[in-house]
Amino acid sequence: ASIQQNLLQGEHNIPLEIVYIQPAVGNDVVGADLGITEKVAEAYTYFRGSSPERIQNIQAASSEFLGLLVAPGETFSMASAMRDISLENGYAEALIIFGDQTIKGVGGGVCQVSTTLCRAAFFGGYPIEERHSHAYRVKYYEQSTAGYDTSMAGLDATVYIPVVDLKFTNDSPYWLLIEAWVYPKNSLLQFKFYSTSDGRTVEWTTTGLQNVTPAPPP
């Protein structure tokens, strides 16, 4: 606006005006200043049997979620927190669900990250604002320490950025710190939320598997 105004006045040398906007959280702030004092939620999933390409994608996507801050009252969008899922950004081609088919596509395995993040928010008691299930069950999301836990069926979250997103709201009065950790040797992905507990607890029940449809022939 300053440049336009000076040009209209016939000026040829116009000083550049710079507006400084300070971030909501500066470098001099420590966790306690934001109400980040303890671990308030965590979730983990296993990806045993994944291809090297799928593991690469899990690591690439998880690296976007190390040290993210969510303000009190803010609705967090997974799509907004991530860069483009592309070969240039470190992703590889792996199996994805497209419609009712399993095909190769860039970023196969990112849904392991969205599913684990969704469970951390869910079991932490944070309202889920947007969540989409896969077209059909994916075995990775039911893997447990000893085998499989079918009670986890239905607790998945797919993303197709930027069209299909995962969103949850930090409805607590404290900031929320998100960390994601990948342990390839253990085929383990873990999300941890740090904040200050406001005393909330989560109770949930499941009917278990119902109306199971056998998989069609390959």
C-alpha cells in the first residue's frame, strides 16, 4: 500500500516498510509457560510386514509431527501440518487404497500416521472434528504386541491430503505439544501428547466385529 501511494505521488525512491509479526510462541518461552507439564495422552500402532517403501513413508510423514504446538481452542488439521506428499519430499510408492482397490501410489502408509494420531486424540479425550474410515479393514491397525486385537477395528483414520483430512480440537485451557516417534526395528509408531491434565477421562466400548464380509479373490 505504501509503494502504491508513493508511486501515485510521483516518487521514484520509496523506502520499504517492514511489518514484524511475532509468533504466538517465542524462543524465550518454556513448556511450563504454556501449561505443558506432563504427558496427557499417547497411542501406538504396529506396522509389522510393511514393505521398505511403506516404512519410508511412515518415517517421512511422522517427521512432520515432532514438536508441533496446538493452541488452546485451536482445531488442528493434519493436512495443514504436512508438506505435499511427493517423491521430492521423501515419499515413495507403496500400496494405497483407491476406491475399492489396493494399488501403488505415492505415500502409501501415511494413514498409519493419521490412524495413530487420531487414536492419541481420541484416547486423550480431545474432540474429533473430522475423521474418515478406510474403504475396508487394514490389518496393520489391528496389530498388537502379541498378535492382533480386533477391538481396534474401526479406530482408523484415512487421509488423502488435502481433500480428506483429520482434525481434532484442543478444547483444554493449555497448549498441546505433539511428538511422533518411529521405531523401525520394533515396527512401532508412537504419538505422545504433552500438556496439563484437566482431569478428563475417556471411557469407550465396542460391539466387536459385525457383518464381516470375506475378502474377494485377488
